Amino acid sequence: MRIDRIDIIRVLNPFKHPFQTSFTKFENRDALLVKIYSEGLVGWGECKAFYGPFYNPEDNGTVFHILKNMIIPKILHQEVESPEAFMESFSYIKGNRLAKAAIENALWELMVQRTGKSLKTLLGGTQKEIKVGVSLGIEKDINVLFKEIYQYLEQGYHRTKIKIHPGKDIEVIKAIRKEFGDIPLTVDANSAYTLKDIDLFKEMDQYQLQYIEQPLGEEDIVDHAVLQKEIETPVCLDESVVSYEAAEAAIRLDSCKVINIKSSRCGGVYEGKRIHDLCVAHGIPVWCGGMTELGIGRAQNVSFASLPGFTELAHDVAAANRYFDEDITSPMVDITDRCTIIVPDEDNGIRYEVDEKQIDKMEAGHWIFK
Ligand code: OSB
Ligand code: MG
């Protein structure tokens, strides 16, 4: 594929309801999109970074730098053989995986157009639909949280995940169990705790959580192994799994019993698939995580989650209207009456077309490289 031009576009899409995590409160999805022009085709990619480095070390500013100064000058007016070849040729750039994944996303879209095959087919996906769960932010008022849980249970969401942080954890879990009985429930700490809190996690064992997501720091793979030995509830790693090697370390050390794969956090779906295959080989259950994506990234997650290992656990890939009134694909990604999302493929003809009018409406910056 010859790369003829690349645009970086910053968009802002307000959340219907602010999303509070242990690291920040999100009012808008502030995202960078990349638009790659290649031999008469246009491939879009979405960068999953946020406006600040709260979830992982990258943010929109660092991504912009890496794209503008490190990646775009090297691929503009050049041939790129495939998304995999792109990733391999940029392995000399350390980290910066969200930045690389944004370009990779657009290259896969170009591959879809060039081959006439779906991303599901190109990746080797096997599932027709994926099961979705909901991830709810921290709420000051427990009644607001209860109302939300009722609302999503009514829509059939297959699992409820709540964000926790010190001071808003065990009591909230206890209250939810009392109100909702034995619903499939998980918690996500976004690395807000340390091993000093081990008693708290032991106490959580009585609440039958499906898993506890990323209780300790991103780099605490060893500490997670210590914690997992002490508790029954499966630890699920998110932030710590930045690469195939990190996943391998976590599996070898028994740092977790479940892994949340966010392909972008690992540099794209090519690396994500390698981690998926590794987990399947070791019998580690996996599910597809989310980053409150806009439609381009959300649609890519839907295709990624069709890989054969993503079976039992529900994904953080909800309907777009759970977050936003409007989105940048037509149609917006939506759920079925079984609370699943249909995976686009050649047979069902479903496509989430990029809606450029919506992108224009949300545009907050535009840079052209040609
Ligand atoms: O840790 O899984 C996470 C959102 C932003 C950053 C990190 C995380 C999340 C979520 C929401 O939990 C996932 C989603 O609904 O897209
Ligand atoms: Mg998480």
C-alpha cells in the first residue's frame, strides 16, 4: 500500500454522563483520529489515548508527537506491505503503543477495503456475535449507581463492572450484593491499591466477584502474584499487560487468572491476537476491554472480540449510546435484544461506515501531512 497522505483529526464528543475512575473524571471523549489516503482508498483509525497520561503513560500529546515526528515522516509516500509489516518495522520505537495502534487500525481498514474481506475474517475471528457487559464509573451517591445498574440489567447486560478506589470499595460491593443478589459482578481498581491493602482483598472473597481487575500498579506483576496466592477471587490484569512478554510473565508467575486484552494498549490487533493465542494455549480466560471508544475503535473491538478464545466472559464493548448521544459511525454500534453485538462479516453485510459529517461536527483540530 502506498501511503499518499495522512490527516490527524482531534474530535471531542461529550459523554451523556461523566465517567469517574480512580484516576480522573471524563466529561468528553477527546480523541485523535487518523485518516490514511492510499491509492484512491481512505482508511480511518482511532487512537485510544486520553487527554492526559492517567490510565497508561501515553496521552494525546505524546501520540501526536510520535505520529508527527517519528512515524508519519517514515511512511509518507512509502510502501507499507501490511499492518504486521508496519508493526515490525517500527519495533525500534519503544513503547508508544497507543500511537502505533492508531496507524495500525487505519492500515487494517485499508486491508479490509483492498481485499473485500471483513476484519473478522482477516484476523481469523469465528464468532457471529459477542456478549457485552457494562463498566460503570464511581458515583458519590450509591442510589445513582443503583439506578444505573437497574437500567443496564433491564437491557440485559451480561455483567456489571464497577470502578473502585480506596474508601469506595467493600461497602459499595456489599450494598450491591444486598440490592441485586448474585448478579455477575466485577470490580476494577485501575491500580489504586498496594499490597498493604491485602486484607481488603481477602475480605472481598466473600462477595463472589467474577474477578478483581488491576488491583495493583501497572508494573507490579510480582506483587499481583503475591496477592493472587492469598485470595480466591481471580485477579484480572489490564494495565500490566502491555505486551506479549508482559502477558507471558504474568502467566508464568501466576499473577492472575484472567486477562483483559485491550489490543491498542499492546500496540494493535496484531499483538493483541498473539496475546489471545498465548492465553488460549495456557487456559487463561480472556475478554476484550474498552477505552470508552468512539465508533471506529469500538467497531474494531467488536471484530477483535470475535476471535475463538473470547467465549465465556462479557466484554467492555457496550452499545455506543451507553456513552454518547451521537457517534462517528453509521449506524452507531448497537446491541441486539440478547445484549450481544453482531460482528460485521461478508455474510451479514454489516458495516460501521465512518460518518465524516459527524467527525466534522466534533472536530477540534486538523493536521494534514502530504
Ligand atoms: O480500566 O478498563 C479500564 C475506561 C477508560 C480507561 C480504562 C478503563 C475504562 C473502562 C471502561 O473500564 C471501558 C468501556 O466501557 O469502554
Ligand atoms: Mg480496567
